[in-house]
Amino acid sequence: MCGRYALTTSREALAALMRAVAATEFPPRYNISPGQTVQAVAVENGRRLLTPYRWGLIPSFATADKPSPLVFNARTETASQRPAFRSALQSRRCLVPADAWYEWQAIGRFKQPYLIRRVDRSPMMFAGLWERVPGADRAAGRALAILTVAASDDVSAIHDRMPAVLAPEYWDAWLDVRVDGGSLAMRCLEPAREGAYETSPIGALINQTGNDGPEVQEPAPSRGEAEAGQPRLI
């Protein structure tokens, strides 16, 4: 799954990379969590727009009588079959820029947080699906979920799922709703090759969503490393 991520690349750099028009300014974010406002690229009236969305969509079939909780992840393998995502997969796809994401490895009762990013530190584009929701502004009026895939070899020791990261050669097709979403998803949303990502244990600051500065990414010894370094009493 993907439950936290970071976006620190500037608005101008992202707009140039994505050939998109950036609608609003936004600050660097180091600890983005579900329910918050995030940035994503979608095509509107023939233009690529980098605009704010809420992370966590309400499926299109939900009603006041039958509400649905916010959905912030969708499994690529089943998205085309699930009513919550089928329509969006065909006609409302987006790219969610990120510089890193976070995952927690269970070690007994303890969960060790990890920072995960590209080895070359370049920005990533997560595959996303979006829906319109009632609201007074764009952030409230659109919401998204991030697609996930089976974890690559670099990540699988920490968690069995990871965000679906699109290679640049698939960006155009993902945003083009004339391309069938189901077949496209299975063709291009695959785990990355081994060696594409680096994982670093970090401290507990990331556990609190209110901590949103660069200090949350500072390396820290993992629980296993810390215990290995402690002197043994005789």
C-alpha cells in the first residue's frame, strides 16, 4: 500500500517535467497523508493541469443513503473489476508526483519506518484515479486514489505492496483516456526492476502526521541495528 509520501520538487520543475500548467503554488511536503490536499496532473480541455486534489476519493456509486469511506489506494490487479474504480480507470486517470514514500516494517510488536526513493533521487509519478466530489474549490471538488502493485525486490522485505510508479514512456498513454485503462494498467503498472530504489530506516518523527519538515527523513538505525549495537550484560 501507500499511506504516506513526500513531494519536495518545486512547482516550476514539475510543470516543466510534466509539460503541464501549474494552477497554484504549493510548499515542499515531507509527510503527506490520506485526507490531505495533494498535487496531481490530469488532462482538462486538452491541457495538462497540475492542480490540487484531496487524497482519498469517494467511489462514484456512493450516495447519501449509502455512504462510503474515503479510499486512498486501489490494487492494480483488481481495479478494472471493482465498481469503486472501474469508471475512473477508463476515463479519470491522473499522475501523482512524489519524491519518496514511506513504509513500515513489522518487527515483532514494533514497526520500523523506512524512507523509499529512487536511487538517482529523481521524481516519480504514481498512477492515480480521480473522481469529482461536491465542494466549493478544486481541492474539495476532486479526489484521488493511488494505484498499488506487488512490491519490487528492493522493497518486498519491508512491505508486499508499493505505489504503481509509471515509467516516463507511459505518462502520455496513462493520461489519454482514449487508451483502454484495464489493458494499459496491466501492461505498464508493474514492479520496477531490481536496483531502482533505495530504502533507509528513519526515526519515529514520521509516525505523527503533524511532523512535515525535512527532519522526518533523517536516517536512524533500524531496531535490529540498534539492538545489535548494544553491549551484552554478562
